Amino acid sequence: MAEITITKENFEQEVMRSDLPVLVDFWAVWCGPCQMLAPTIAELAEEYAGKVRVGKVNVDEQPELAMKFGIMSIPTLICFKDEQIVGQTVGVQPKESIAALLK
């Protein structure tokens, strides 16, 4: 399953109302570390298809969402489950650390 693009318009439906946990990647096109992390996020989206949804929020295009969740540095990954934040990391992380958020 490919990553989904999260916007302020679809956040409620795609993240908060999801039956599955959702890993949200807050990123930007100009962010080098975000680009380094992107292939790992794509791999996890494939590996966890059907168990976890993976979404991406471009902070330049969705500043309201970035503000709402206090995103000060990117990449920031936040895992949501049952409308709650259940895990969060900032910066480039090894795949194993991100996978641990999903457990």
C-alpha cells in the first residue's frame, strides 16, 4: 500500500477515523534528512500494508497541521492509534526504531 497524502481537509478521515494505526511523516521537499528517510518510510508502508497506514504531510503545504502538532523540526514521525498519539520521533531514524513505533 502506498503512502497517502494527508491534508487538513482529509486528516480527520484518514488519520483520526482510521481503523488501523497511522504513521504520519511530517516532511518538506527541501529537507535533506526528509529525503534520506523517504525510502525507509516507503518500505515500511509496503511491509505493514493492511496493518498500518502511512501518510505524509508536507509542512510547507499544510502549515496548519504542522502547527497543530507542534512540529518544530522535520522529519517528524507521529504514530496515531484510536485518535491518540502513541509514539513520536524527530530526525532520521533507523528502520528498526520506526518499526518499534508501530508495535
